[in-house]
Amino acid sequence: MNGSWTLVTAPAVEPVTLADVKLHLRITGSAEDSTLALYVQMAREAVEQECWRALLPQTWDLFLSAWPLDGIVHIPRPPLQSVTHLRYTDADGVQATYPAGNYLVDTASEPGRLVLAPRCTWPSVTLTTANPIVLRFVAGYVNAASVPAVIRAAILLGVGDIYANREAAASDKLELTETVKNLLSLARVRY
């Protein structure tokens, strides 16, 4: 996978609800709700990192240093929902948007792709030297119900582990258990 990418907008909701977590952990009160919500976010972020997936709709910027010679941009963090825009900056610092009619968006492939349309070419301008091409895209499953069950189960197990070992989770880098990693191996993106 060429380029680098950064998160622009995080998902608005999580793949598992607070009610799901409390049922899983057998918690009946609400005293720890805000802590559990944080643990859900931590577990989701760890799962996304482990699987190289976006679990719920989120916006990303993919930065490229040059136009791909084969006319194909492979887009990380599947599943790809849409491409918002493709912009580039020339050597004079002028930014332009590459017309959407000049490319096709392939959301069926994994990872998703932006493919140069037939008889179209990339702009022939000299690009600036640092991250001249920015592709903004939306990735993630449509809603929490669309997230595969194996991933939702891994998040619940991850939350349970964080909850049971909260001091270690707060002080060390979050490490997923072998059980969770084994589950997630079924959902990991293979580039």
C-alpha cells in the first residue's frame, strides 16, 4: 500500500453498545458507564489497527507522492464507501481538484480502489514535493449491525480484558489477547 493516511473524522458511534458491554460484563449499575464507553473506544481502535479496517463510517485522507503509473490507487481501511475528492497541488502551490468523471470508484474490491477512467490521464503538471496528492474517502461498514459478528465479539472480549486489567491498560500499550488476535485473523485485510 503506497502513501500514508490520516483520520479526518472519527466514527460517530461504536460497533457495540454500552448495553451490550454491560450484559457481557454482567454489570447492572451505571456508575462506570463513562469508563466503559472509553474502553469500547480503546478496544475498537485496537481492533481497527489489528485488522487494518474501518469498522464504522469515518473519513480519511490518503496522501500520495506521485500519480500511480498503472492508473490505480488502492485505498486503505476497507470497506470503502465513497471517495469525497481527489486533489493535487502543483509546484507553484496551486491546488486543484481532479474531476470525478475522470476516475471510477471500486467499492466492491478489498481494499477499495480509485481507477483512472478509460481514455483519461493524470494531470501533467509538476507536483509539489510534499504530499502533493490528497484523496479523501469514507470507509467503514454502513452501521453497527453490518460489522461482522467476529469483530463485535473481539471488541467485547477486548473490553472485558481492559476492564479486568484496568491498571495495566492505563499504563501500558494496549495489547490484544491471543484469543482476540485469533478471532481477528479471520477479519484482517490482506494487502
